[in-house]
Amino acid sequence: MRDRMLELTDDDLFDELLAYMERYMNTLIDQHLPEDHEEHRLGELMEKLSELFIDISLTEEKLTDQDAYQVKQAAASEFNELKQTILELKGDEMLALQLRNYMLTQIDSDWIEHLNLMTQIKEGITLRGYAQEDPYITFEKEGAAEFNLLIADIEAGISTQFMELIKSDYQVVNENEEGE
């Protein structure tokens, strides 16, 4: 993944970012709006989505009576607006450099955490043999699950970190435009 980031062109970096952001948005919706309507956590979802969007018009009140599919559709509409804003920034070489640095830093730090976690799993897996579980199969299953979490964490981290940068720059641009 890291080598791929180094090889991507600046324009491809932004496309990769948008794919990460969209998957992260859908993951958030799936996590906070499970099939059981009594378990919906709209407040938490709106808080997380606000980190992902510059200016989100969705509110908890608007989404209260909607199911996960309807919320995904509304969020996708908001995401398309954000996507256009980000695509307009594609030509900014400094922003692309910052994005590449964010991506590489996030990948490196999450990978180190993942390796430490896998070492802990490996060290603890021998105890599973006493529970009549095949340690190889258990390690493979837990490792695959942790790897999927690693990828999701990388995508979430890159998405939120980049949006923090955009929001701070966007805030400065808006303040300058209002002052003129």
C-alpha cells in the first residue's frame, strides 16, 4: 500500500482519497445505523460525519425517521458536493504533497501498531491450543480481521486528517473573502 502511494500521480492521490472517504462514510453509517432501529446512534453519526464534511446540511432531525439506505443516499448527495470541492483542488501541488505525506504517515503509524498487535496475537495464540482450537486457523482468522481493521483505520485517519487541513484552509479563505 505504501509503495503504491509513492507511485501515484498527484491527481490519482485525490482520486484515492475520495475512494477512502466514501468507504469511510459508508462504514460510519453501517456502524451507527444497524438493522435494529432501536440501536441507531444518530448523534454519534452526525458528529463523525461533521468531521468528514466541510459544511454538512444533514441534521439529526432530518434523519430521525430514515433507515440506513435513505441516510446513505442523503450522505451520498452531500458527498458529491464535497467531491466537487476536492476535485477543484487537484491542481494544487502543495496540497498534493501534504496529502501524500498524510497518507504515508498514517500508513506507517497504523502498520507499526498492526505489527505490534499481530505479535501479541501470536504470543497469545498458543493458549488457544489448550482450548482445543487450531492455533494456525485461529491466528489466520484473527489476523485477517485485524488486517481489515487496519485498512479501515488507515482510510479513516487519512480522510479525517485531510479534511481537518481543508477545513482550516477553507475557514481562512472564507474569512478573507468576507473581509474584502
